[in-house]
Amino acid sequence: MGDCQQVADPAAGWHPLRMPERNPTRAVRIGPITIGAGHPIAVQSMCATHTQDIEATVEQATALHEAGAGVVRLAVDSKKDAEAVAEIAARCPATLCIDLQESYRLAVDVAPHVAKLRYNPGHLYHHEKSKSARDKVALVAEAAAGNDCAIRVGVNCGSVDPAVAEQFGDDSVGAMVASALEHCGYLDDLGFDRYVVSLKDSDPRKVIEGNQRFADERPEVPLHLGVTEAGLLPDGAIKTRIAFEQLISRGIGDTIRVSLTLPNPRKPEEISVGREILEDIAGGRFRSVPDFGADRLNIISCPSCSRVENEAFVELAEAVRELTRYAEEHALTIAVMGCRVNGPGETDDADLGLWCGPAHVNLKRGPESLGSYSYDEILPRLRAELDRLIES
């Protein structure tokens, strides 16, 4: 595989490993760490606590940091969330990234306290529709530049800007890549080059294709790899491994995140799974894995994070997996999403979708809503709809 490079920084408690030669991406500094340009591949994670719960968030961010997370992301969706960030940053040793959700203007409030800002181009669409996406990006870039922050342009296949998605029809990967390239262009025009890009989907095949296509166009831009909504263990780790093995072995990837559906106390397992995958790649251990989604039941579920409004979501995802084992030989996809941010849109492509609110679960068949049910009512209703699909 050619020359090799390190995967981890010994200062973070890792043993230095050797990796396949990586793409010559530019260096991007995120607080005390640097990614790209041959620097160690950093493993990241995201807090599942509510950001306004300062004690719980500090505790979990610290645990992730101690487990080896190079960067820890927090979700900020309101002024109260933003106000909590200053104290969290002061009390926590982790290098923090803020996920701006749909509230891009909060970049101004949080940037003084963190090392990185992440925004989703698709989410910019929903606010201030009279204002151009470029103007919105300019506000984020100005806040980042004025406060020594990096930026991640985080594109998710299930939430691409509708105007871009419409141009590509069934080519959802093409839409994702086009969105990423468009926003790189905005940042380039603004003179801001301290950015990384992520192109994520729940299907590892789309993650591989999307990142390969983007890297072909912009090989100098560092890439953050991840399979979003990878779901429960062990399948979530296997889906992620599929993508990481194929991409990192081709020199693509400068930082990673393993997105697993886990109870809050087990969030550091995302770091250990990520480290294990990197260690196997560095050691030339590539595992034979199934082709998810092609000829068997595929259950996707989002990682437990601070957007989840009812922690029963994790138990529900596990219950869905147990309930549907009888349908494993059917090529169907069931999506279990934990919040209102990603749930409504990212269940559209599933055969059956569940997105969870504080007290009710919304059931969908493709983009069609089938109603809202309590957590106690949803499983029998799901079973009935699954049986209808199998029989049809």
C-alpha cells in the first residue's frame, strides 16, 4: 500500500500505528490538534446529554476525552444551549465542536468558547429563506475567523438542500457531493480555508461513493468520515467498518466518528470501536462483512445525542431489532430516529420509519405519515405494518 503514516497521537494515550499512505490534504488546526496533511487520524464523538444540563454534559464530554476523543461535539439549538457552552468549555478538558443545527446565527454566541463550528448546508435552507445560503455561510465564517475556530461543512444525504436535491433526482450521492462542493466554494470565495467536509449516509456504500467522488474533485480538503445512523451494535460497527476500510485504504479520511445507538453511560464505546477499526486497518486486518441493505432486513437508527427528547428512544431501537428478527430475510429498511431535527426527513427513504418525540412516536411508510402513537402502542402497530409490507 505504499508509504505509511501514523493513525494516532501518543499524547492522546494511543500507541503510534502505521496507516496506508493518505491523500495530500491541507492541514486544519482544531484547537490543540491538527488534522490533514498526514497528521494522525483523530477519532471524534458527540455528547448525548442535553447541552443545557451543564453537569451531565461536562461529565460526558470529559469521559469521551479521557477515552481518546480528539474532538467532542455538542448540539446547540437555542440561546439557552449557547449560554451553557461557556461554562462547559471552562470546566471540560475536551476540544469542543458546536453543531449549529438549524440556528446558524448562534455561531456568534458560541465561537468564542470552542475550537470548531459544524453546520449542515441542508439545514441552512429552513431559516430566513429570503437570505442566500452564501450570506448565511458568511456569518458562520466570520464568527469562526474572529475566534480561532475551524469549520466542518457537514452534509447528510437525507437532509440535502431541497433545491440541490431536485437537480439530481434519484442520484442522492450526486446531490450530496454537489452540496459539499458548493459550500466549499462559498468558503473559498470568503477567503476561509480552515475547513473540513463530511459526506454521510446510513448506507456505507453511499458513504464510500460520496467521499470518493468528493476527493476526486477536491483532494486537498480534509475529510471527516462517518456512517450516520449506523445503529445498534454489532451491526452499527460493521456498517462503519465497511466504509472506513474502503476509504482509508484508498488514502481518504483525516478524522472519523462512529455513530452508534447507545445509552448515555456507554457513549465512550464509540471511541473504542473507532480505535479498533483504525488499528485493524493499520495492521492490514480487513474483515469480511455483509452487504447491508441488498438482500436482508436493514435497521438504521441514529446515534443517541443531545437532540433526543426521550431517552426511551434507545430502548425502542433495541426493541425494534428484537421484534423484527422474523423478517431478517426480507430486503426492507426500517429507520428509527430519535429527534425532530433529522427524523421527519431522514425516514422518507425507509420502507418504514419511526421518529421519536417526547411522548409519542411518529410512524411512516416511506414519506407517508401513518400516525402518532405512544411508546407503549408503537411496536404492535409497527409489526402490523411490517407484515403488510411482507405480504404485499
